[in-house]
Amino acid sequence: MRWTSLFIPTLREAPAEAEAVSHQLLVRGGFIRQLQSGHYSMLPLAWKINKKIVKILREEMDLIGAQEVMLPAIHPASVWQKSGRWDAIGDDMFRFVDRKGADQVLAMTNEEVIATVALELSSYRDLPQMWYQIQTKFRDEPRPKSGLLRVREFDMKDSYSIDIDDEGLDKSFNLHHQAYERIFVRLGLHAIPVEASSGAMGGSDSVEFMVESPAGEDDVAVCNSCEYSANVERATSMIPEVANRLENETLEKFDTPNIRTIEALSEAGHPPEHQIKTLVYMVDGELSLILLRGDHQFQEQKFCDATSSVEITPAEEDAIKKALGASPGSLGAVGIDGIPIFADPALKGRSGMTTGANEDDSHLLGVNIERDIKVDQWVDMRSIVDGEGCPSCSEPLKVVRCIEAGHIFKLGRKYSEAMGVTVLDSDGKSQTPTMGSYGIGVGRAMAAIAETHCDESGLIWPMSVAPYEVVLTVVKTDDENSMKIADEIYTDLKTNGIDVLLDDREERPGVKFADAELIGIPLRVTIGPRGLENGMVEFLDRSDPEKTQTEISVKEVRDFLLEKISSQQDLTA
């Protein structure tokens, strides 16, 4: 392709709202343009990258024996109602009514639909099955941001496994796990597999593939001394023991005017580790108390996973006042009966604690949680923090911000059972097969690569997904010999299967160099009259931080580039 024929609307400045590096560079490099919040047009360069990512996904799915299908993007509400997710997912689902008055949804994932296809299976001899598709999905994100990292419309590779038993599911899950590791290596992404919450998907187990980046929205606990890693929604840790204060035989109520926070109570002589934090939530419609140590933070997803709760929201202040007689800042669980009380295990055995007295501007001192509070359920529901001990080896954990690049689930029989899928086993008995679900967002993968492969000058695409492998930069397009040689090299490279872009624009060399670095083409060959006098051109590897220019003979350009491309592809093989 010649630059003069290619649509690359580069910009000097990124839009003000673009905070993530990938968002800034993909807009500045002329890869994407926003239509509306969460919806982006992929321009020619981005679409070439998209197709190369998809090619890698297809190759790896085909390698493990998965079969490609294409499912409808519009689903009847009935299939989601059968699984129970029609209500559970809430506002994240795009819903509409067709002209006949039937409720419909835009596909955000396809577990239910896959299960309806699986109704065609009749015997264990039909299993296992692995089906995949690459399809546009829709999610009504409340706060789309960071360009392609959080959008409302996106292409996703979603695949599904169907097995007769859990042993079969384990095999399918492991095949996908291995395939995902290969995919991310080929994409040039260092993706860490971590334990994760299954969330609304359900199932017994799930693994996320996380790429460390400040643009991410997930925190991951990683141990550098062993292999433990987990999303903080799932992570556990060893916390330092805290000595109890001297236990009082009786509770002491004391006035705390204008003290409403953990910090203010700490300044009054009650350290956070000696406080009981009382949160009031509606848990599946029931007002409930949630107790944590004062220096710990509530992790909602951990709570939901541990209690199988579907919906939890902070209670309204009027409801709190009616139930407990006080406003937030003076709340506690001492003497409470008839309201479910959940407590974090970090509070077990604690005495001499301070908590709200359920009277405005009053607190209690000397609380022994197991003596004074009727705990209904002990639940690990706190967020771990950086430096706490690894649960596997006790060494300090590091909490890092990450982009979720992929997620795989052991769904079990949640969807097959809901849809009435059964097959006959080897004994002729009816069995409900078990399922797995496995997803990678194509645009998100592109954004993750952009986040982690860039410098102050622009993008540095890995060879495996680069829109072009080589750019030929002609210093003077009005020089007849320069253009003649450039055309010859261009044709030779194309003939030998190299994806090459010829920059034939009538622009200053500095502009051409800057644009080539901005859009991140891995290899650059500069063709100028001065070098051609000696039969030489200049070569630059975009990934070289020193930007070292190398002279190569015109006659050796093709073989030189083929070797360079091969060596860089080997790094992601």
C-alpha cells in the first residue's frame, strides 16, 4: 500500500478526554474514531490489526479442535429468563421490544444460546464438543472510558465446551488455558493467569489472564516468591496479628460528638485496627449488617461469591435510621437481633474493640465480638492490601493494576440444566452435560498491546499484529532515482510476502519519520539520494530504544528484512 492512497488521519494532539495511553495513541495515530460514548469506528490501520488478532485466535482455537460457528446477535428474552440472568444482569444488558411486542436483547455473551444448540446432542458419543465464534457483543456500560478498553460494542472470541462429566470439563478447560497462554505470547502480551471470581457467569472456577498496566481497572495480588496470583475479588492473605486491648467485663458507652468516620475516631484514641466498621446493605432485598475491622475495606464481589448473593446495594439512610435508631457514623451490631449479621474472620477472637452504639454521637468501648455480637455468618470479604503475606508461602504480596485480557470459566451445569439439555451416558441413563465458557475481547487485546508497546514517540506494534511490517520512507519524492529504487524495493518485498507501506508523500522527512513512529510500524527503511549514491539505504528497528540507524545495501534489503521479520516473529511464537 502507498501512503498517499491510505487513510491515516494522524493528529498532533489527543482529545482531552483520552486518559489511557492506548486511547491517546490510537486516536492520534488515526486508528480509531469515536462515534458516541463507548462506540468506535475502526479505520484501516486498526482493522488490519483486528484481522491479524482474529487470525491468531482462529488458529489457536482450531488447534485444540474447536469448531467455528456463528450465533444470532439478537436473543429472545425467554432464554435469559430461563437461566435467571434476565433479572440478575440488570442495566448492563441492551434490551428492546420488537414490533410484535416481544422482549429482545442484544447479545452480551452466548451461554444460553449455546445451550439451546446443545439440545441437538443426544448421547455421550456426541461429546466432547467445543464451539467458538468471533462476534460483535453489546454491553450498556454505565461509564465507557479508556478508548477500546471499556466500550459498549466490541468483537469477542467466545468459545464453549460441552462435556459429559467434570473430568471432561477439566480437560476442555486446560486446553483453553494452554491455548490462551499461546495466544497472548503471540500477541506480545505478558498475561498472568490469576484466580478470579465467576461473578454473574456462575460456575465453580474461573481464571483471568491479566496484563499489568496503570490503565487497567482490576487489582491483582501477585506473589513473586511462588506461583500464587489472584484478583483481589478472590485473593486471600495472611495478615499480621493485632494484640487485643485489655478486655472490659462490661461495655462502656461514651460520647463522640461530630465523630462520623474511622479516621476521626482514630484521632480520638481508637486506632482503626481496634474498631469494628459497621456497614448496612440490602442483600437480595433484606437489610443486613456487614462487619469489618476498621482498617479493612469491603470487597463486594468476595461477599457475593461467599454468600451466593445476587444483588447487594448500600441501604438508604432512612431505612438504616428506622432499623437501628441512628445514622451512619454511630452504627454497631451489639445487641442486634433479627437482622442478618455478616462478619469478616479478621474480627474473630477480638476484644476491647470500639463500635457505634446505635445512638447518634455515641460509641461503645470494650466490645468482645463473640460475646457481644450475634454473628450469623463469618465471611471472608475484605480487600487485601499490598505487603500482606501470601497464603501459599507467607512472603509479601504485591498488588498491581491490570487489564483483563481474557477470562475462562468452568460453568458446570448451570446453563445446560436451565435449558433442559440432557444426553444418554454409556449406561443409557439421562445425564445433564457440563459446560465451560472462554472469552477474549479483540479490541481490548489491541488496546492492551498499545498500552504495553509504546514510547514517547508513539506505538511499537509486535510483528505478529503490526498493520504493516515495514515502512519505506522516501526522503525526496521528487528525486526520480529515489522513487525508482523505492518502487523496486516495494514490489520485491510484496512479492516475497512482506506487508509493506510505501511513504510516497510530498512531506518533510521529519514529518514522515514522526508519523511512522507514531503509528508503530516495526521496521523502517529510509531511501534518500545521498545514500543511493553508494547503493545504500538506512534501516531502523522501531523497538530499538537507541534508534540506531544501520546502512544496508539496496541489493540486500529483501533478505535482510526477511531475516529481521522472522527473528521478531520467533519472539512471539
